[in-house]
Amino acid sequence: MTPTTTEAQRTELHKTIWRIANDLRGSVDGWDFKTYVLGMLFYRFISENLTAYLNRGEHAVGDTSFDYAHLDDAQAEFGREETVREKGFYILPSELFQNVRRNAPHDPNLNETLESIFKDIEGSALGHDSEGDLKGLFDDLDVNSSKLGNTVAKRNEKLVKLLDAIGELPLGNFGDNSIDLFGDAYEYLMQMYASQAGKSGGEYYTPQEVSEVLARITVAGKSSVNKVYDPAAGSGSLLLKFAKVLGTENVGGFYGQEINLTTFNLARINMFLHDVNYEKFSIAHGDTLLDPQHWDDEPFEAIVSNPPYSIKWEGDANPLLINDERFAPAGVLAPKSKADLAFTMHILSWLAVNGTAAIVEFPGVLYRGGAEAKIRKYLIDNNYVDAVIQLPPDLFFGTTIATCIIVLKKSKRDNSVLFLDASQQFTRVGNKNRLTSKHQQFVLDTLAAREDVAHMAALVGNDAIGDNDYNIAVSSYVEAEDTREEVDIVELNAEIAQIVARQAELRTSIDAIVADLEGGTE
């Protein structure tokens, strides 16, 4: 397939998604309705994924006419155990998306049919390694919700439209390009809903180009990594960038934790939709700061994160936290009203000796005093801060703040921090600023060179940072270019003198004309 064909398909796909999202939404708030569109997209994906997998196996042993979708349910049972071990789930032929969609207009109990199918799919993983990865995945796709309609008939009517709309998405033949298109459809939907939902939706969605630059920073110079991790995983888009940057086969595992239940479900669905199978990912639900779920999996070679900005946490109100091995080394906890550096300390603790972490941070953490200054002192004195990057404003959904990236390493080649001003590296697209591939490359090249660039980058020794009260704001070390036009003051004064003289001449002429006019009227 040529790149232009792929791009044309993607454009067509986006147009179709936009249309169905608006057509189907009706009285349902867009942000609420996303779970129905995304959930049904997932249902179609796993149905086609499983069918293609089983058909490929049978065709390989000579039965070229085999089509799992046309098999009788009773006959299909023979392959259940082996398939669940391999794929993590099982769907009987009658419960496949395409078969349910075909029968949907004639099924007066469609809501019950779908509810039963979703339970069966989750239930197929019971007792297997994939149980935790499938459990609750369809919880937010409530087919009996009054949001779909006030009566069963109205709800079913909406569900038929939803099945048809998702079924008609131009996703190609599964196994050709459809994995990319399914994942792309999901990401486009997430971005679309986040941009429309403002803060409520955008707070956990990181724009694709920011996700990509974070991933590329952490794997610079590497062709593979053992494990990647995000302690505030959101919809999982940051983690999945490693699959794009390195290839899924070159990432040992995808690990993350998310506190919001709906978002946790979306992240697991996102993994499946990008064809990251259950044994390659572990997304946990819970509060990373108080109840981290991956003690047995750390350390991680690459960590990326866009944690929530300046949220409240227990801090020193919980006497156990100061002794937690993640926070204890700094000798102080992040303030109760600002958990930003608690996430930073957690990430540092779980970072491998040969690893790199790239964290999007609220700018206040770079210069605020009190406990945060003491944590920065710990980070700088122990030479863990590799770089600080100032990003442009208005990159993220839900905020126009100019955020920054802190890059952490445990094994550095110098005792300095590279400060990089990338605040002008953007292109305005619609109502947001975007980091194009050119801007991303500028950031990566400047980090790799690790040397001073006038008005762009400064390599500053840790001692000098200490002398500046451990302030690590980029503007404290990189002088912004003065773009004002240089003025020759002598020449300017001469011009002003000429203007004043000319004004005097004009006044004299005007006075003479007025005097003549007044003399003529007497």
C-alpha cells in the first residue's frame, strides 16, 4: 500500500468518524457518548482480530474455505481453551460483531443480547492469565442507559445505528492495514472528544506529537527497551508511542497505572486496538502515589508521563509516606497542595540505572520555594536532572499553560543540566499550537548535541544551579533573543528635529493663509 493511499484512507476514516459521532450523539453529551463509540469500535476489532487469527490457522493447514464467522457455536467450542491461552479471550461465531450487526434490526432484545455477549467475552478469560486485562472492559458501554433513550425500543434503535455506523467505518481487510487504522480511529476519536470536552476530557489526553517527542527522548540511541512505564497512564497514548517509534516487537512490555476507572478501561482497550496482546501489557487501576501496583516489575528503562498538574495528595498528613523508599531520599515530601514532584520522585525511584524518564511538568515546579526547592536540591546535587525543556503555550487540551519537560537519568556523562528553550518551536493549527516533526527534531538534535546555542540552549553546571537557589526555570539560563529593531539614536534625533522644523514651517504657512482669509472678509 502506498503512503498516499494510507493517508487518503486515514482522511476518509476521520471524516466518517466525525460524521457518525455527531449523527449518533443526539441528546447524549459528546464526552459521555465516547464510551459507546469507542466500546463498539473495540467490539468490532476483537471480533475481526479473532476471526482473522482462526481463519489464518485453518488456511495454513490446507482448509482454505474455512470461515470462523460461519461456524456453528457448538463446533466452535473445540478451539476455546487453546485460543484463550493465545489471544486472551474467545467469542463464539454467533456473538461476533458482524453477525450481531446483521441480525440487530430484527432483534427486539438487542440490548439484552449485547449485554450477554459482553459478559461472555469477559467471562472467556476467567481463570486465565488474561483475566485481569479483560475484566470490566465493557462496564462503561451501558446498553440499558437512559442516555440512549427513554424506552427499550428507543435504546435498541440507537444501538442498531451505532452497530451500523461502526460496521461501515472503512477499516480495510483485517491483517492488511487495519491494525493501524483501528488504532488511528481510536486516537482520532480520543483527540476529537478531548478537544470538544475542554478540561473534563482533555486533562488526561496528551497530543500525539507531544507523546512522540517524549518517547523519542527516552529511547534516543536505542533500538529496543526492556520495559516502558507511565504512572499516570490516562488513555495509554504515551505508552503506545513506543510501539510506533521502536516497533512493538522491540518493547519488552508496556506498564502503566491510572486512577480514573473509565480512563483505565480506555487505556486497556487502546492496547488491544493497537494489537498489543494481553501478555505484553499491564495497566493497573489505582492511586500511583499511595498504592503503586508495579513493585514487582520495576525498574523501567523508559518512563514517560504527563501527570495531573498540582493536584492535592496526602503528603506529610500521612506519616508513613516520608519513610516510603520512593520519597524518603529527598528528606521531604511534596506539598499537600501540589503533588507534581511526588510523581517525579516516584518516577526516579523506578527508573533503571541505564534508563531515561521524560515528564511533562507544570512550570511552577521549576522555581517554587519550600519543600519543592528542597526536592530540586536533592535532584540536582545527585546529578539526576539531564535536561529541562520549555515547551510552547497552548499545546494541550484543557489548558493554554506553557508546560515544560524534565528529563531524568541516573547515569549521566557530565555534572550539568541542558536548558532548552523550545517555546517558539510550534505551528498554529486550528485553535491549538502543534509540534511538527521539524520542531520535534530540533528538540532531539539539541538534546543530543548537549552544547550552548545562542538564545536556544545553555549547558549549566550543577554548582551554578545551586548558586541560583536550585531554580531550574529555562528562562533563568537561556536569554531570550531581543527581536526589537536596533535604533540609531543620533539619526532618530536628527529625524525628529527635521519633523519639528517642518511642523514649524507648516504652522507659519497656515497662520499666513488664515490671516489672508480673515483680511479678505473685512
